[in-house]
Amino acid sequence: MAPARRRSDEAERLEWLRKAAILDTPQEKEYDDITQMLCRISGFPMALVSLVDDTRQWFKARTGLKVPETSRVVSFCDHVVENRKPLIVLNAEAHPSFCDNPLVTGELGIRCYIGYPIIPSSTTHCFGSLCCIDTIAHESISENLLENTGALANIVSALIDRNLKASLFVAKISHELRTPLHGVLSFASLLKQSLTSDQAIKTKSDQVGYVDNIAACADGNLRIVNDILDLAKMQHHKLELEIADFDLRTCIESALATVAAMPKAAKLHLGYLLPHDLTLKGDGNRLRQILLNLLSNAVKFTKEGSVRLTCRVMNTEDAMQVQFLVADTGVGISPQDCKHLMQAFSQVTSSISRQPGGTGLGLLICRHLLNAMDSELEFSSVPDKGSKFFFTLRSQGTVHLPPPEAKGKSALIIDSGLGETEILRGHCESLAMKVVSVRSVEVAQLLLTSRHEGTLRQPKYKFDVVLCASTLLNGIDTDLHELNINAGLPWVLVGNVSDAMVGTTNVSHVTSSLLQTNLKDMLLTLFKQSGTDDRALTDKADPSPEKSCDVKSSNAHLDNAPQFAEMTVLSVDDVDMNQIIVQAFVARLGAHVDVAANGNEAINAARNKRYDLILMDVVMPVMGGVEATQILKREQPLTPVVMVTASSDASTLDKCRSSGANHVMHKPFTFEALAAQLKEVRKVSGLRVDNNPERNSSPPAGDTVPASSSVTNSSSLFPPAAPSPAAPALHSCALLSSSPASSPLETKKQLHALGMTALCHSTQFRRLLAPTCSTRHRVHARCRQSDGHVCSLGQMYESAPHDSNHIEERALCLYASPPPPTHTYSASSVTLGVPSH
């Protein structure tokens, strides 16, 4: 018998099969009807819907067969999974791969087999087969039977695909709803604590931030609920557009203001270009929803560079055409992922380290809305270069003339960034202004001071206003007054300004070039005031408050400060809101916290600094939490890692547990839950007893020392081992190397009898020694040398750091829980001592 070979993507196939949530489910009439129909069509006595798991083939539906499953090794279906194409065996007795198969030679007596693959449309993996089986050999099979079997297999694939999409829907919605809900509950808890604490007055600004974050999280949840309701209406053709006149610029800037409040947007060049002020007839709210979805996606998937909305207006005989183009410099989309781009609850990657971003409904809703508007969403993309999404709307509309106060005015733009210059130029040109742009203050000063030949008074270039990026002037040594060579020439600084500029004559300020409306209002005010002097610096802020989420470290000490003051936590999460919550919670406990945005950053941080606890999110860009935890546990097996996830998917939770993580914590989690984790670490960890170098010397004489370590089998962080009757309260880990006195196997058996864990590999031994012997940590552990002398771990390592044989003669024993009264256990050449208290 020649069993089927497993494909290289078998692990991924099994994961998709588990996501479908169909294995070991009750029989369903839809599937039973198909197998019964196949038996009638073929005349064969048996028909099966067979799904191939890791070790078995399980029958979702079966006609003519009593057993619910068989071994995978002997299954014909496994060969269908291997080749992903139909398998037809006319005479199994004469087939070299099946002639000695127990299903052929045994009681079942299979002779003829026809099996077609089951491949749901949501994936390329084969889950199993729809097959019909006969106990009589056949010389040939009719084409009609093969066609019908293939058609029924497609129906089975569609039914399982429905299950798969429903399962993905539940997992995705669970994650996306729980994440903002976690924010609401957590920030509400922080707000309540701040209101009832003695420092309530001092934390007023924090309270405002908490309320803002609660509102933002609630708005995120509302958008998801609205998206789901909208999609349901669209699929049942019940969505109705509300047609009315609306201002296009107001619609665009409303969407941009919302996107600009996203934490990631602060790191990008965000802007838009609209050549004219327009009033269109249509559903302005739905157009805003489309633009908001496209711009939000662009920001989510763009790490650096720009996100730009460009509008082009074209007049036709019967209507006005407006083309919208959203372009970014993000990760782009590969050709093979494009076909999944506008499917519900899907993203361009299904891996656990996918890029961050919502339910996958946004583009699908955009497509439905544009279809209702007689338009179509199109896109082009280049991987690692960026993407462009565009559509064209036909509408009745009106073009508004520029305000007469601005028409014909001349502006000098000073900006070192080409993107920002283009946006400012576009905003000014939409007001019918003339524009000259330069890239430095020095060049601008030359233009402002130039004079016509033969005269010292008449300027060569006449400007009505100077628009300058504030970054070019913050910290500049030149007196701003000296730059206003032309008396009364107004300057408008774009961006945040330093305190030194506040009150400067003839200088005004807008917070950004994002919204043309703010710039237009400022310019019109200045032009109307032309001729008046002493215009002190005024502000024109964006309507949406700017929020800063770039908090990198916190070491505030509140009520719990004495308990955790010396502990350091690494929070790994790509969502800024989650980072703010963890920082606030940890700060309340008085511990220090550092943050990392993905698994790769976490690994680098852990290599440069020792952490008492790592909180690891599961789904992150660049490198996910599962992979990062596996690497961290190989390099630093003693560092506790708690994985944090909003997913309820069983396969994801299994990956978390198998990664080596000490615990899995579900979002939303409470302050008390996080405090419990830190208390558990503080309870079982002896690696941060104090930071006093003088106390890091060798331990006092005696054969026993205080028992402590960051390895445990007795807490919620570490799954408890089955306790031994001889030592019910002792849980420890012994790291051993081979010794001439006994074999590692014998030693391991004796340690296991005591309820202990043994790791017997010299390279692991040395890898563990090196990180724990720093002067920063004090390790309470002792080892008995071959000569009977007891030394500390640090002494043992330092005594022969380059002599592996000398080191390997010892056994390292780390105790992880409060010990019982003194006991001494012997394991071959190893002596373990536990003190009494």
C-alpha cells in the first residue's frame, strides 16, 4: 500500500479546515441529500462526503456505510487531497497503490472508487472529497456520471464555504468589536479611578483624554455596526440613497478630519486637491462614507509617505463628471490577492501577522454604494509601492466662482516638502490666486528684497501673502521682523509654531494645510484687513482636536507603587489605543512600561533589556505575536510572556498556547486582571529582588537558599504539573547536562518522579546561565559541585566561563514557588535543597 504524501502546505490546510468548524458536527439534511442523490445517479451502494483531518477521514454525510470515520493512512480520499483533482479507480485489486489496502482486502471490499475534490471558494486548499464506492470492479465510467459527480462536489464545496465564511465572520466581528469595547471599559475604569483618587485635580487633562478615547472607541464600534447593517440592506436590495444638494468640499474635509484624527495619520502627509468649489446633487453622506473607507484603508496600510485624495472635474453636455482618486505609498497588493480584495470579512492576507485593519467590509460597502450611484470602484496596485483606488460620479452640479477678495492675489509659498507645496498651491489656485513656490527661507528673502533695476523702492516681485511651513522657522536665528521687508506683508505659518512666535507682528497661523476651508477663511480675513498694521499672531485650528498617542514610556507611581516599583513590562501591540490603556494600567501599579509595535520590535527590545513581563498581542504587522513568542522563548526561556488577544477562534488560541506563552489573556481585560498577572510574576520571580550590586554577591553559607525563579509550574502563568505525593508543594525546573555518574535519562526519570521538569542539554544550560548572571538581577539558586562545595549560580558561571566541561558537571536548580518546610531530594549527582521559613 502506498499512502498519499502530504503537501508542504498541509499545516495551513488543516488550519483552514478547523476554521470551517464542520468537523464532528451533527449530520445535516443538505449533505445527506447529496450522497443519496449520488447513489441513485451512479447505482453504487455507497457515497460519502469525506473530510480529511490530521489522522483520519471523517464523514460529514454517508450513505451505505455505518462507520463515521476511518484512518487517514488507508483512505482513498487522502490521494484526492494530495493531488487536488479527481481520483478514479476502476479496479482497486489491480491498482498498485490500493491492491493491498485494508479497505480493499478487508470486509468493506472496495473495488471501484470515484472521488472529486472539495475546495471552498474562500481558499485554495482541498478539504476532502465527494465520492461514490462500489464493491464491483468496472471497466469504464460514463462521462455523464463524472459530470454529475463533479457538479455535486461543487455544491458540497459551496455549502462548506458558507460554513467557513460564517466562522470567519464570527471570529472577525468578535475581534473588531472587542477591541474598541476593551477601550471603552478600560478608559471608563481609568476615568472612575481618577475621579475618586486624591489626585483628581492634577489629572484633569488625563480625564479629558479618557473621555475623548471613550468617544473614539464607541464611534469605532458604531461604524462596525453600521457597516454590518448597511451590508445587510445592500444584499437584500433595501438600501435607498437620499438625493439632495451638498457641498463637495465640506464632504471631503469632513472625511479627512476624521481620518486625520487616526494616530497613524500623524506620521503621514495627508491632503487633498479640489480645483473648484462645487455643489453636487446626490447622497453626500454616502459619498463621505465611501471616501472615509478609502482614506482610512490607505492610512492603515501606509507606514510612511503620503495619502492623497485628488479630484478632477469634467463638464459634459448633460451632467458634471467628478473623478475621485485616493493614492497612497503603502504596502500595495499582490496580483494573487486582488481577487479577495472586495470580499466580506477578508483582507489581502489571512496570516496571523496580517496588517492591522477592520472587518474587511469597507471596500465591499464602497462597491455596493457606487453601484447604486451608477459608478464602479476600480484600483491599481504595485506591491511595496502603493495603491490607487478611483471612481467617477456623474451628477448635476454647480461650480462656484472664487471669492473676489482672493482672485488675482499673489502668494509666495515656502515649503521644503514637495507634497505639502503641491497641496498649498492647489488650495491657492482654487481661489484663483497666483502662486510662486520656493524651498527655503533664504531664497524667499531674496525674492522679497529684489528691486527693479534703477530703483531702490519698487519691488521686483509683488506678493500679497507669504505662506510658510512653520518647521522652517521654528528655532531659526533670523528675526521674523527682518523678513517682512515689504511693510505690512502678511505671513501665514502652516503647522505648529513655537511659543517665541506668538504675538509676532504680521504673522498668522493655521495648524495644517489639510483643510482648505481654514486656509481660505484666514486668507480672506487678511486680504480684507490689508493696509492695517500690527496683526499679531492668530490661530486657525482644525475643527477636530489633535490627539497624541506617541507615549513611549511611563513610570508614574500611584497607589500600588511600592509593590511593583522595580518591575518593567514590555507591551507589544500595534494599536495605539491598546498601548495607552496598558501604559495607564501599569502606571497605576507603579511599574515601568516600554512599548513595541510588532513582534520584531519586541525581540530587539528584549535582547537589549531584561523585562519582568511581556504582554504580547497576537495579530500584528511585520511579525505576529505567536512567532515572536516562539523566538523569545528560545532565547529567553525564563521571561514570562502573556499573550493578549481579542480572538475567540479556537485555532488562534491553540497557536498561542503552543507558542510557549505562559498565559493567554482575553480582551477586554480589566485593571484587576493585569494587576493579578504582575502579582503572579512578582510572587514567582526572584530575578528582580533588588538592584543593589552589593547584595549580588555570593549567598550566605549553607546548603539552602531562598527559593525563587521566573520558572514555575504552580501558578496561573504556568500550567501546573501533576504534583508528586512525596513533594506536593515543590515545583521546580532542573537544567542538567550529561554526567558520568548517571545517564540524563535516569536523572530525568527521578526528577519527574518528584514532579519536576528536567532539561538535559548543555547548550540550553549555557544559554540559560548567561542572561541570568547579570549584575542587575540576583538569582537565588545553588548548585552542588562534584567536590561537594555549594556555590551560587553567578559564582559557578564566573568560575569557568569558558570551560564547558567544568560547567556541565553541575546541575542548575531553580525554585519557582513558595516552598514548604525543608526537604532534600537527591537525583543521582544532583542535590536539591529547599529552606524552611
